[in-house]
Amino acid sequence: MTSSNEITKPEWMSTSFFESAVISAEEDNTITVISSNVKAATAPGDNYGSDMYRAVVKFRRRNETEEISIIIKASKQVSDGSLVKIAGMKKVFDQETAAFAVVFPAMYNLLNEVPSLSNQPFAAKYFYSHSDETASSIVLEDLKRSGFRLADNRMSGLDMKHCLLVMKTIARYHAASLVLYQKDPTMFKPFMNSAFSYDEVTVMEPMFAGNVSRVAKEVEKWPEYREKFLQKLHNIRDTVMKQWYKAIARNDEEFNVLCHGDLWLNNMMFRYSDNTGEVEEVSRNKKYIMASSNEITKPEWMSTTFFENALRYAEEDDNITVISSDVKAATAVGDNYGSDMYRAAVKFRRGSKTEELSIIVKALKEVSDGAVDKIIGMKKVFDQETAAFAIVFPEMYNLLNEVPSLSNQPFAAKYFYSHSDETVSSIVLQDLKVEGFRLADNRISGLDLKHCLLVMKTIARFHAASLVLYQKDPAMVNPFMNNAFSYDEDIGIWEFFASNVYRIAKEVEKWPDYREKFLQKLHNIRDTVMEQWRKAISRNDEEFNVLCHGDLWLNNMMFRYSDDTGEVEDVRFVDFQLTYWTSPAVDLHHFIYTSASDEVLEHSELLIQEYHKALCESLTLLKHPHLQLTMAMINRELHSRGLYAALSTIVLRSIFLADRSKATDVENMTGENDAIQLSDVNKESLKKLLLVFEARGWI
């Protein structure tokens, strides 16, 4: 389908333009632009005085190919009109350029001298500007890549939390401008007049007066207000520009600051917490303004040396020197049951340039021994995930990148670095949040059809690439011939699994229509859960096998959403500790029966059809069509491993879809007396699925 943000790229937006912009942004004259993909950055109606473009620019720096996403703000290239004329004026454009290029950096310098105010930008980073008879434009950082977006509630206005955050941020902005004025008043000469001071602004009068007339027409219908306000509105209409001038005029004897001048909800972008969904930052802010539950004590092993080694490896530059690191928890309680996830904003120096990079550090849990901790903490499991990120995935990408329609479609975060010693084992990865990815919002109810279809397409491509890689070099998948459930040391996990089955059985015991039919079966599963689980996921080397993710559920994937429509558009998988060479049915059952909504579960055949289509297309494009499965073969695989669907539902679904406000502490859920939180929706879902599994002979 053609998206509303598809455009015809303006002629002035040439390779030369992008080269100048990226060279300025990266401060590197060796850059050569390869290509640019330009789309509208905002929806119709969001910007009334300018056109906003989002450009993904691919460029070459020395021998490396890189990519950057930028925002280009240009004067509207449309027929003459009131707002267009004022916003397009050269004077106004020069003011905005001066703000971004000259004044804001000076204000940041003042703020950065104070630790509690430092590294808190109030606007996108300025990269470049250009103005000629063709167009006037400013090139800025793409805030979407840092996880910012327009507020969702434009029609109803902003709530109290959003508004308080705006107040804090604009106060800091005003304060910095006032101090800068005391130090150098000449910095503010460009802003001593506003757009409404220029002669050209008279074209605004028809629009302003027309709007007041329309409001007056509406008030005329309100008996209780007509007599009191109608004449006043007509008076305002007749002198609207004179009153507007008076309202915003500066009095040099009073308290003045650098005002934004058009501070409304469409001129600000917000970032929201992955953990709570609450707003946490406005515009662009490297430090959280509001206190959050993600504050932590940084582990001792997370030293300057650790970050220096990680960045030098990631950036392939031994000259990097780390200046500071700001570490926070990357996930909420209950989101990760076998590892601790940290988000670190690392400031570093490369040559004379100071830069900053946000990274994810994944480390084995530093907690007392427990069921999940015991299995996930094993060195074997950690080595498997490291091998996946550092060795196997790059080879799979090499295969996919040979096919234009499959290239540049990562299925996971970029790997930067790993380290393991007697203190801790850790992996350092790209921060997907910076790229605009986040966890799905609908954990309690499961994923809807659009999310699920996207997952099916992506896991099919992942499976196909792994299969072709195996054909070319079977040794590459040797580390994945066993998984965590194959190891003798993992006995603790079975206590956790058995306890979950027992708790489900206790719940089913309360359901008269189900007790007689299913209670004994559940007790049988509990007593033999280890043997049944191993049987369900075991590999048959005579059948169709791929590299399975092994733990494919909604909290092990992050999604990116369209700014225009809010629809899901991309996905990345995380957490490959249980990756295993086995039947694709393991991933399919695990995902569908732990993460799909009840509505999607009733039409799960649509997901399998999408998977089959994407798998066959990928194998054909990778020039291995002979490896394709028929739909009948996939259904046989799924049926033969139906026990795994039942186990995934009984053992995991109720835990994975638990209420966030009552997040399950899996580390301590090894006793059968621990309560399980089953919502009414979960109960009804489980009842339906038990009947389905019985009818199919899976339990």
C-alpha cells in the first residue's frame, strides 16, 4: 500500500545537498553520499508554515558504509497564502537558523557547566542550513531515532504530566537565555523583532479575523453567552492585528527572555518510558527530568575501562577515551527473568571531538540461586548468545544483503562487544530505543494481528537465512546443537515449570466443567514436565530444522511505529540465550501460544500461512528454492509438536501475560504455594485452549 508519507523528492534536494549536510553533521570532509530516501516527516495538517522531510542518507566514510536519518525543514513550496508567506520570509528563516546554529549552542554551554542541568537539550541538534532562490532549509537531528514522537492526544490536549514537563523545560530554556543575554546581549539582536513585527505580516489579518468571526458565529448560538461576549468578539475581530501586536510587544523595562513564540503541542515531541508508558522527556533530553523507577546503583564491574573497551571495539577506534557514563535499568520488573538489562549513555572523546553513544549492556543476574537464574546463568548459555551475535548473525546478514529486497533488514540489535570473567558475563549491544523501537504496549492482552504477521515475516526470513548458511557451512551452527534445556545443570528450571503447572491445576480445580476432564492430565504433565518439554523441542535430524530463536515471545521483541499512522512497521528480536537448531515449529508454537491475543489465536492459521509464504519467498530469493516446505509439511511439523503448544500455554502464557502492576517475580516462583495472577481474560483463554489441545490430541 502507498503510505501517506511518500513524496516526490524536490529537485534541490540533490546528492550535493545531502553531502554538504552529512559532512557538516559528521564533521568529516571525506564523506561521500551513496543514496538518499526521502519521505514526508509529518502528516497533513501538522505543519502549517513549512514542509518537513525525513531523509535516510547512506554514505561512505573511508572504507565503511554508514547511514544517518535527518530531518529537513524547508519553506513551503506551494501557492501563496497567509501562513506560507510569513513562514517563508527570509527574515523568519534567518531567525530560526540563528537560534539553532548560534544561540542554542551558547545556551547549552552555560547549562553544561552545572551537573544537574547538563546534557539536557531542549531541541534537536542542528546540522546544516542552506538558503537560495530555490529553497530555504535547515537540517536537524531526527528525534524519532531517539525515541521521541508527537503526543497522541492532540484532539483533547495534553494531560497534567505532559504539561508539567513542558513547564520545567521551557523554564530552563528561559533561564539559560536570560543568563546568556547578561553575558552577551548582541547574541539576541536577531530576535528583537518577531515575525509579527514585519510589514509582510498584514497577510495574517484575514486568517486571524476570519477565525474570530467563526468563533463569534458559534457563540451567537449560545443564549447564556451571546449577550455577554458577542460584541466583544466582534471588537476583537475588527482590531485583531493591533491587539495581537500589543499582546506580544516587548517592554524593555520589564523582565524579558528568549521566547519560543509558537509553543503548542505540535511543536514539541515527547519520549515515553518503555517500562510504564509515562512521558519522561520533551524535545530531546539525555537525562530524565522526572524521577523514574529505572534509577540504579551502577555495578562495580561497569567501570570506565569496561566502557572504553566496549566503545573501542564497537567503533573500531583505539583512540577513544571515555569521559563519563550514565547507567540506568533498561527494563521494568518482570520483563526479564534471566538477565539484568542496563542502558548506558556513554560520553567519549575521539580526537578533538566529544561524542555520546547509548548502548545496552546485558549481564547475567547478580542474585541468589534460583530456578531461572540457574539455567540462564550458565556459561554455556552465555557463550551461545555471544556466538549468535558475534559470528552467526553477521554471516546471515551477508547472505540476505546479497538480495536487494532482503538487504538492510536486521532482525536483531547490532552487536558491539562482550566480556566474561569470574565477576560477570556481559554483552554490549546497540540501543534499539535510540532507533525508535519499543516494547509493545499490549502485553496483558497479547499482540494483535498486524504485530503477529510482522513477526511471522521476520522469523521466516531469519529461519531461511539460517538454513542457507547451514547448507554453505554446517560448522557455523555447531554451538546451537544443544540448548539450555539439554544441559544436566539446569534441574532448577524444571522446579519452576512444574510449579507453574501445579498452580494452573489448582485454578482448573475450581472449574466444575473442566476439573474432571483436565485435572489429572495437568498433574501428569507436572510430574513429567522435564521429559515432556525436552521431547517437545528435541531435534530430529531427519526432519526440517532451522536456527530457532528458542524464546520467541512478546517481551523478547521490540517494535517501531509510524509517526504518521501509529501502525507497527518494523520489529527486532532480542534475547537469544535459548537459540537452538531444531524444528521451526518450536518458534511458531512458542510465539503464537504465549504472545498472540485471544482474537488472533482463533485465526492462527493466518499466521502460519504468512510464515509459509515469507519462508518460501526468502529461500527462493536466496537461490535455495529446493529447500522449501509445502504448507502440508509445515502443518505436519506443527501437529507432531503439538505438545509444545500445550506446554507453552500451560507453563508460560499465564506468566508472560501477567499484569504489570502485579509483575511476577520468577526468581522466587519455585514453590507450589505461590499465587498465580490469572485475569478473567486469561481464564477464558485457557479454557478454550485446553479444549482445542484435547480435540487435537496434544494433551
